[in-house]
Amino acid sequence: MRLAVVAPRYGPEVIGGAESAVRMLAERLTGVRGWPVEVFTSCALDHLTWENTEPEGTTVCNGVTVHRFPVASRRRLEYFELDARVRVAPESASLELSRRWVALNGPLCPALVDAVAAARADAVVCTPYLFATTVEAVGACQAPVVLHPAAHDEPALYLSAVRRMVADVDGLAYYTEAERRLVDRVFRSGARPQAVVGLGAGEPAGGGRPGGEVLGLGDRPYLCYVGRVDEHKGCAMLAGYFAEYKARHPGPLALAFVGPVSDRAPEHPDVVTTGVLPEPDKWDVLAGSLAMVNPSAYESFSLVVLEAWTAGAPVVVNAACPATMEHVTRARGGLWFDSYRSFEVALERLVSDGGLRAALALSGQRYVARHYRWPAVVARYTRFVDGVVARGARPRLQRRRLPLVGSGAHYERGG
């Protein structure tokens, strides 16, 4: 089975849920199952600017052939102006206006679309749903297309250009049951092949250092957040809640933000912001934490929740996120919050009760072992793709190219 994978950006440097997920899956399909996998992606790594920073051409990354194509236009201020208009009533936006939104969201890579349309592939895998590379590739491909939506309930999901694109795909692969229910509610997609595949969690790969030593906290107890430090991920809310908690409960407890910083780093004497850490250090930080907190309301899977359990830490999640709530309630591996008060209660319980922390972490570990080890995930996925290919490709509805982006000011970081 020859697979072509389309992703807006790709590589170990990319800290992004859907992009990291498809990279890990591609590496295992190549290395474990022996499927030839070719990735078609942009020359950009930064999803905020879409600046071409990587060389155009073909390389091999961890056994996977990667083709990079230049982005035709960096992100422009016009995107933010249109987004502010569209998100108020996305269902009411015309097809042309919604296609304009997708084009401005980017990345526009005409050469990528041409290349994947001509690729010798039995199936094309596209992810995530809201980027121009996905929308254009789905319409251009003759081979059966499997979409990994990585969807959560946000305005872009309701755009007519997205609805048209989803109607064109031949199969839908989800990360959680909550995502499947959301996509079926919005698009009535139940007649097509679909499967909840999930994602695999690797074994802990720590370096053996105490997490507090990695963070420069010594023996102080700490919570951690691992992922992109971004307001859209709930980081500002988490920092604010933690500051309020510390004002009410003085003591040694600290909070560490681990990951690339998209927004301004939180400023508080008990908050540490590390930036990106080497993998062994990340695992050591998870293993040493009282709990890993994921405040995001917009997750389609959240691998770091599974990694926290694998490392032996319980989790605290945002009750507004169906995907992370699905993990926590099924695994019985953590607590959740829907306000500052419930956040405070969750922390008080975890800080004061080592037995509870251990029991939650152990329950989470068992959940990961049952459902989310890579051999089981690869087996589910390959059976699903085999079935989609056997059915063949649907007639495509959307074959027009997205409108070119040729006016408006460029977006510069900090501008």
C-alpha cells in the first residue's frame, strides 16, 4: 500500500497536535508495516507566518520520504480581518467567502497540490481539516482520500468550503469518539467509512534526572503544562488561575510551561517557562510533576495526556474539551475544572493526597496499555485504510483552485 500524506508543515521541529500525530503514524507505517509513505508538505514550520524557512526539495526523515514545496504567500493581515467577520456567523458565509478564508488561512502551495495529484499512491491522507493544503489536495486527488480532521468545535468547522471538502473525502479517521460525534453532527458523515483510530503513546524515554532539577526548582513540588504556550491553548487562563491559587494558598508549589512560546510567557515568581526541551528532559518533567494540566478547550486527542499517564503522573483537564474529558472519564486518570473554583478544588485534592495521585496515574497507565500502544493503533489504521481503498474514490465536488492571495499587508510576528 503506497500512501501520500498531505500536511501543512512536517518534521520533528513541529510541535503541533495533528502534524505531530501524522508524522508519528507515517514513521510507524513505514518502519513497522513496511508501507511506502511519501509526505507532501510546505517549506514552512511556523503556522503563524507561513514563512518559507526549509529548503525546497526531497529529503528522508526517519525513513519517510518528505517533499517540500514553497508557500506562495506569507500570512497577511487581511486574514485576521476576514476571520473576525466570519467567525461571528460561519454558517452564513458564502462558499466564495469561506474559500477566501481558507486561502488566507493558508498555506497556499500550488506546486504541492499538483505533485500530490500526480503521485503514484493507493491512498492520500490529508490533515488537519482547516488548512488550504488539505482543502485543495482533497479536490485534486484521483486516489481515495482519507481525512484526519483533527476537529474540535470552532467556527471554521461550519464554513461551507469545509463542508464541501468533507463531502469529497472517501474515509474519515478520528482520534476520539468525541471527535467522531462532532463531525457526524456537523456533516452527517455516517454513510462513509470511518474509524476511531486514536494515536499511540511511546514508552517513557526520560534521562533519569529529577524533574525539579531540569526546571531549576530543586525539591519544590510542581505542576506542568506541556505543549505550545499559546492563549488559544488556554495557557493565559491557566497562568491566571494558578496566580489566584497561589494568592489563596501560599507555599512552595510551582508551575512549569514546557514547549514553544507563541505568546508572551507568563510572568509570576512561581512560574517557570522553559521553551522546547529535549525529549528526555520532557519525560523527566512529566514524571516528577504532581500533575500535568491541559487547560485547552480545543483538542482532538491530546497525546500529552497519555504521555503524562505513561510517565506516572495524573492529569487535570478543561471540562469544556470533549476529547480530553473522554480520556479522563474513560481512564479515571485525572480531575477536571470548569471554573476557577473547581480548579482550586482539584489542586487542593491533588496537592494533599499522594494516594489519590498514585491511583489516578495507575488507572491512566492501564488505559493507555489497553487502547493506545502503537501496535494496536497501526493494526486498526491499516485495516481501515485497506477497506477505504477497496471501496474506491468518490466523485469529487470541489475541483476549483482556491482564490489567490495577492493583496493586503503581510503579517509579521509582533506586528
